[in-house]
Amino acid sequence: MSDSGWLDTLQWDEAGLLPAIAQDAETGDVLMVAWMNRDALAATAERGEAVYWSRSRGRFWHKGEESGNTQTVREIRIDCDADVILLKVDQRGGIACHTGRRSCFFRRLHDGHWETVDAVVRDPGEIYRD
Amino acid sequence: MSDSGWLDTLQWDEAGLLPAIAQDAETGDVLMVAWMNRDALAATAERGEAVYWSRSRGRFWHKGEESGNTQTVREIRIDCDADVILLKVDQRGGIACHTGRRSCFFRRLHDGHWETVDAVVRDPGEIYRD
């Protein structure tokens, strides 16, 4: 990257991270939220596919690297405080969630409990084969 | 709240907070991201309007308390890890952002810089009159 000044605009937290929302560019569905550091966002912009920072694994996470369900990035936005990233993506395979669902937000509050309202599209055992 | 077990499902962070995304229930636009603690989420569910926890002010923030631009909550969702909240809302006044724009995500990455792509709907000076 010859000029990375745009990365300095972001208000990275103490750990150098920010939440990134992936939104389906077609349907508008919010698919998932993960974390990015500076290098993950730079890589996302450069390759045009979502690359996150996995806090649990402590490494870069090219979304879909295992499942094949990559996210082609159509647009990268930031909010007014420059501390949240919004990606508009085409979700390959139509599955963003490790549970095999389209979106990670498949539970809805109903009468004081969490109700699962979205179906599993594909069995996770078929998606992750190692 | 007679039964608040649903609040225990959430994986509150060390500060007792979680990010909450407000999404326009009609258009699907992501409007803003703010923070909630347990009591803010309980209040949101109870009154049917978004109540956040303001980290900068250290107090509850009933969205729209100054501007009148409240958010009527149609649906509350959580993600697979139960550490992000998603609200589907009707945005009163059509303005979620303190800059007077519909959404806080009005900047888009274009050719290595952040480009403002959404117009100001109403002058913030008219919205906040104190």
C-alpha cells in the first residue's frame, strides 16, 4: 500500500482492534460481526475479500479459508466516530455462520426467551471437514 | 421483570457491556452501533425503545432523549456467540446520526480515502437546541 493514511482515520482501541459488521450487499441482512486490526483491514481492502483478526486464535482469519464461504467485499464504510467498520459483502455459499446458517443473528427475543428463527442451511459437519 | 434469565444468555464483557447494532427495519440500512449493559437491554425490551449505555457520559442514554429521534424496537436479536445485539428499529425523524444524517455509516472507502456519500438531512444545530 503506497498510501495508508486512510487507516489512520480509524480510532483503533487499546488492543488495536475494531468491530467489523458484515452485511449482505443484496438483502441487507446483517450476517456477522468480527474484529479487525489495521493489517486485517488493509488486507481486506487489498484483496477484496474479508480478512478478520481472530481474537480467540490470535491470528488473521481469511473468512471462508476452511469452509470456502468467503466474502467478496463490495464496499467498506466507517461510522461517524470512526470506530466501527461496515462491510457490504457477497456471501459465497450463502452461509456466514459456523452453525451453517445464513446469518449469525438467528435468535430473536420472544416472550422473555431466545427463539431460533432461522434454519440451518447446511450441516456444519459437511462444511468443516477436518 | 419477573424472569430475566434471557439476559444471562449474553456474554457480557469485563465491563458488563456489549455492542448493539441498530438496523432500519424497513430499509435494512445499518444506522449506528452503540453499547448496552444488562440494564440498558432490559429497559430496551421493556419500553420498546432503544436505551443504550453511554460510555463517554457514563450513564443510560435513551436514544432521542435530546433530539426526539427515538428508535422504536421491532425486534431484538443476538448472534451465535451471544456477544453482539442487533435491534431492528423504526427510526423516528429518519435521522440516527448526531451529524444530522440518516445513518452514522456515511463514509465509504474510495481510491484510498474516505468519501462522504450520504447527505445531511437536517442541520445538527436545529436538532440539538441547548
